[in-house]
Amino acid sequence: MKVEIFSDVVCPWCYIGHTRFARAAERFRARGGTLEITMRPFQLNPDAPAEGEPLLDALARKFGPNAAQMTGRVTEAAAGDGLELRFDHAVSANTFEAHRLVELATRQGRGEEMAELLFRAHFTDGLNVGDPEVLAKLAAEAGVRDTGEGADEVREQLSRAAALGISGVPLFLFEGQFAVSGAQPEETFDAAIAEVVERIGQTPLTLLAAPADGCDDGSCAV
């Protein structure tokens, strides 16, 4: 079974959804299932500068002085999945180069690991995922060789996401046909995987669950 995960590495619900889906995928594989996961790019803020700025400053500019309090629900949800979100020292930055690195990692069989490191770098370690030096260190940690390629593929997939009508992430696309939107509970992912096993061969793009929390139009449900 092929699964494409459209996400942005600065999207908190993508981090949570990625973590939950990874656990469901592990259970499916443990039962003998074969699952091929490909990370796909999505940019919540394609105009963000690479040099970055404190995330809370960027949120305050968009949502006003209560931005820090708005992050409470997503922080609590992440903690329930064993994730630490440090909005107080996270850096808002352009994610195009991070996606290019994930594209290269995917070619080298390490796409999921690279995405995980980027999520952690942004949300927990307070690193600028638009900084070439940071990305080089993370690539080395993941065992990924950066050849400088991948930009064209990222642009192609960003255009594909728009053509598919994807406006919010995370989105999990099974076999190019069946979609699950948002950071769903693990049992929803379990059920979706089981349903796709039964339904492979149908053609329409079909939502397998009502949308859950996610990020769209440059903002997140926090």
C-alpha cells in the first residue's frame, strides 16, 4: 500500500499526525502488511524569510497579543502523544529547503526519519529549519547525502497538491485515491488502512474520515 503524507515541518498538527500515523503503520507492518510512505511538501507560508524570526512574534503579528495563549490546546495534544512543543523558542522560517532535503532523503530511503528530525528541530530544539547550516547538520544526523538536487521535484509536488485541492495539512493520501485529513486518532488511521485494503481499485478521491485538526491558509487550529 502506498501512502503519501502532505505536510509542512512547521505545522504542529502535522507533527502530531505524523507521530500517530507512524504508530498505526508500525502495527500494520507488524501484522505482515506492506506500507510505502512518501513525504510530500506543503508550505503554510511560502513567503516566510529563510533567516527566520521568533515564532511567537510571527503569530502575534497574525493573531494579535493572545497568540501565545492560543498555542495551549495544540501543546497539550502533543504532550499526550509524547511530543514537546516549545513555541516559546521556535523559529518561523521558510521551509522550501527543508522540503528539498526531505525529497532527497526519500530518494535515499530516509524520508520519514528526515521529516521527524525536522519536526523535532523546529518544535523542540528551537532551530531555524531554513538555515543551510542547520539543515546540513540534520542531514548528517539522518545519514542523508545532500546532492543539491530536489528543488524541481518539490515545486512539482507543491503544484500537484494545489491541483488536488489540498488546502490544509496534514493530509494522508492512500493509493492516490483515498484521503484522511488532519491529525486523526490512531484508531482512525488503523481503520483507514484496513478500509483501503478492502477498497483498492476504486477511482474517486474519497475522504475516509471527517477532517480533524490541521493547518491551512498559513494558520493552525490551535
